[in-house]
Amino acid sequence: MELTFASYNIHKAVGLDGRRDPDRIISVLREVDADIIALQEADRRFGARASVLPRALLDDTRWRPLPVAKRPRSLGWHGNALLVRRDIKCLHAEPLDLPTLEPRGAVLAELDLRGEHIRVLGAHLDLSGLRRRDQIKAILKQCTRRGKMPTVIMGDFNQWGRLTGAMQAFGMGWQQITPGASYPSARPIARFDRIIATPDWSYETSGVHHSATSAAASDHLPVWASLRTA
């Protein structure tokens, strides 16, 4: 079974022109056309934390959002949301609280794909770096608590070094996929956006989606990886 996973920090749907344009974000998602997508900054930061992507727009796509929000108007938790292809069955979904000095969280879902069960997580880690390692450890602890399962963790890790700093918390038991520079979208130099997988997955290919639309839609470019269950 081969699946394409994508991670995209949509910057609250505000593009480089300063306009909030959810239609433009949807256009980028259609270009990437992944099976499972982790979004960061998918909700407004204040007030009711309303989603920046109207449900009506998502209803016209091949994806549906998973129930990981704690607030009725949110798409995700601390801006983290998960979209999956409509024929994928969700067995379990929940928001995760992370140790933090600033508002941060992660989301987890367990899915059934024609009888095969997999786990996916989306996260947006600490910008300062002071709690980033603790946040990764908290995510891994939750995976252990839920039991062994092919797992993929996606998100904006805010980490410069590929295998240094907080990324060392993954140890040798995880595949760390860094598709390429994805931030800032106008002239990418940083590899903050990553996809991490258990050894249950066979790596096929990965990349950064750079198009005219994606270069303007957010300050990050989407990253993606095709993985096959080993």
C-alpha cells in the first residue's frame, strides 16, 4: 500500500500579499493531491479560534477533516488539523496537549485503509526551541501508549539541523524525511517542514511543492512524501 503524505503550514491562509485567501490554499492542496495532509496554522489564533478554511470549501474537495478540534468553530487544535481522503476510515482521533511556553499542541488519528491500520500525527513545535525536545518526547510517549502501529508524524518542527537538537529525541528507530527547503516560500532556505516515519514504511520519494500559487499562498511551501507499507 503506497500513500502520499503532505504537511503544510498555511499561515492562517494569509499569503505574501497580505490577503487571507482560503481558496488559494485549497488550490495548493489540489496541486499536491496527497492522500493524508497535516495542516499547521489552520485556525485563527484568538477569539473562538475559527477555522480559516470554510467547511463549504473543504466539502468540494476529495478530503474531509478529522475530528481533532476542541472548539466548535476550529478545524484543529492549536492550529493543527488533519485532512484525509474521503474513502479512508477514521478509527480514533484526538488532540494532544504538549509541554509549552507558548500555545502549542498536536493531533493524532488512527486510520483503517482496507483493513490496514496506520497512525498519523500533525504537530507545530515550539519556535524558541526551549521545549521542542520535550514536545517530541510527549508525542512519542503518546504513540507508545496507543500501541505499536505504522506511524507517520508530520509538521513544522521549527528545527534548523536535520538530525541535531530536538530531532535527536527520535533516536535511531525513526526515519527522518526532510524533503527540502520550504521556508520562506519566496526564497526557501530552511527545512523546518518534515515527515517522520516508523520503520514499518518503505520510503519511495519526497519533495517540496513549489508552484506559482504555493509561492504566494503562505510563507511556507508544502512538503510531501510517498511511503509504502513494508
